[in-house]
Amino acid sequence: MPKPGPSQTRLLHAGRPKTGWVNTPVSRASTYVFETMEALHDARARRDTERVASYGARGTDSTMALEELVEALEGGYRCHLFPTGQAAIAVVLMGFLGSGDHILLSDAVYEPVRRFVSHEMARLGVEHTIYRPDGSDIAEKIRDNTRLIYVESPGSMTYDIVDLPAIAHLAHERDILVVADNTWGSGILYRPLDLGADISITAATKYLGGHADVMMGVAVANEASWPRLHAATVNFGQTASADDAFLVARGIRSLPLRIKAHGERALAVAEWLSARPEVARIYCPALPDDPNHELWKRDCAGMNGLLSVELTNDYSAKDVETLAETLELFGIGASWGGFESLIMPSAPQKIRTLGNWNGRGPFFRLHTGLEELTDIIADLEKGFDALRPQR
């Protein structure tokens, strides 16, 4: 297994004042007043390359502190904050692609990204091609006008893992940018920049915030990609509030402890589900029989709280809805990464382009929260025992 991300010690001390308050105080601010014209000119001359106070949209003490913390988490050169994860993705794609360009997009990508590329980017003249979630067909799908390969590893819903170092090597030989959605790994379990990606994007709404109370996205770039990312972020007027920055920084302080607890519970739930006769397959790369297990061992530093379940084809989508409504500890909700357990029905045949998903049993995704494991298992057992095929 690879070297994990930054230590708990570093995450406790990065992005903090050197003296005084333990936490960087919340700076709700827009206008910054300068004492002299010389100070104004100096700040404006330096603010594209340094963190200096000049205007609220360019950063406050609160947002700058969080940027420094995320840079330590991801091992990147510089970071920008965005109001949502989708906003971070949109700005990166708009900033690096233009009319006539081509992007390669994983079939396991977060569905709103597929929609953004197929609608908004296509409207601007950017072409796209979908590649297999394991990345095995990327080489044959690269075109002369391919400018960006978008990776999500592990991918949404089925947690496919790509050989990111190999993809990055292939891409960089052709001067192609590699952008990775790292929400699953969140810098603590998976580090795309260390594996060769140029930009790593994370929905901080999920594990970085960790308390289901904030929306934010972060994009961390290597040194070569930073100037273009920075320019696009400024040009599109992207920023995040001081209060949200404070909440995400608070969440990151406990991230290693929380993610470990989520992973332990999720793996125990996966093993319990594997013995249930209603279950056809568990999608969880930490399981030894998962097809992604070897790459997970090589590139990931642990497991989070996510897993997907495919029931046998004796059951229907309506049965999954009944199960979801029967469970008491698992809320029915689309997000994840907070302290709470969640369940969400899913249908790969509706969101995937490649492969044949017809004739399969119904799917659902679980996020295993921080409730006591015995309570989680008891809730699931009650739900499954009440499950009756409706076919």
C-alpha cells in the first residue's frame, strides 16, 4: 500500500496562525483598505503569484488558510476554493479547453460532469469521448486534438480504479493534461498529484467538511498547471465564503480519524452483506475478490465509507425503495462524507454508456456513517429480513 497522505500532526498545524488564536479567525470581508498607493500597487503586482490581501474575492485570511491546508493535504503547488465541487470542475474544464478541443471522459464519472461536458462544453465546440472505467481503451481513443483526460478513480458507483501513473505517462508524452476527481480519496486515501495527475479536484462538501453542513469544491494544481487554473478562477469570479472555509478547515483537522472509522465500518458492512442471499455483488475495492483490489492496494492508503450493492435479479427497483424506507439509521440522501449513514438507489444502465447493464439486479449505494457498527448491522439486518421480492 502506498505512503499515506500528510500525518495527523501536519493537518493539525497547517493553515494556522503562528501565534495567538489556535484557529484562523473568520474574516467576513470584501473591501481591503490600503494605507498608501504604494501598498496598493505592491499588492496588485504580487497577488497573482503570492497570497496577499487585496480584495475579498481574491482571498481573505480564512480562505487563504484553508488553501494552505488543502495544499498540504493533496501535496500540490497551489489551491483554489469554489462554492461547490461541480463549480471547481466546470472552471477547470472551461479554463483549459476551447472550441475544437477533445476531452476523454471516464464512463464512471460523476453524472453532473458528463452532463456538463455533453451539454455546455459541446455547445462551445468541445468534443468528448467516453472511455472504459478501468482506462484500458484510453490509448486507442486519444485524438490529435485531445487536450485533457478526465479521471475519476475510484469511479462513481462502481469504484473502478485506473492505472493513473500509466495514464499520466501516456498523456504527458502527448502534452495532454490529466485532471482527476479525488472526492473518493480526498487527499488522505488517494493522491492523484503524486501519481502523475496535473490537477486534483475534490468536493469538499463530502469528507473534507465531514459534518454535512457546508458546500465547497477545491482544485489543487501542480506548478505547471497553476497559472492557467488561477487565471480561469479569477476570470470566472470564483470564491468561497469565510464561514464555509472555516467549517472545512475544522473538518480536515479530524479527517484521518474520521476516514479510518468510516472505512472500518464500511468494510465490516461489506463482509456482512457478502453473506446475504439477496446480494449478487458488492462493489468495494477493499474486498480481496473485487477486480480493482490490486490497484487499490498499490495506490490507495485505505477505505472510506462508500460501497455499492447489487441485488440478485429476483428483486426490483421498487424493492430497493422499500428497503430504503424500512431502514431507520440510513437516511435517503444523495450526498455522503458526513457523519451520517445514507442509502441511495442507483441505476447504472441510465448513467453509463459502455457495457451491458441490462438484465442485472437493482443497485443501491450505501454511505456507512459513524454510528456504532452493531447498530448499523442491526438496522440493515432488519431491512433485509423484511425484503420480499415483488416479481
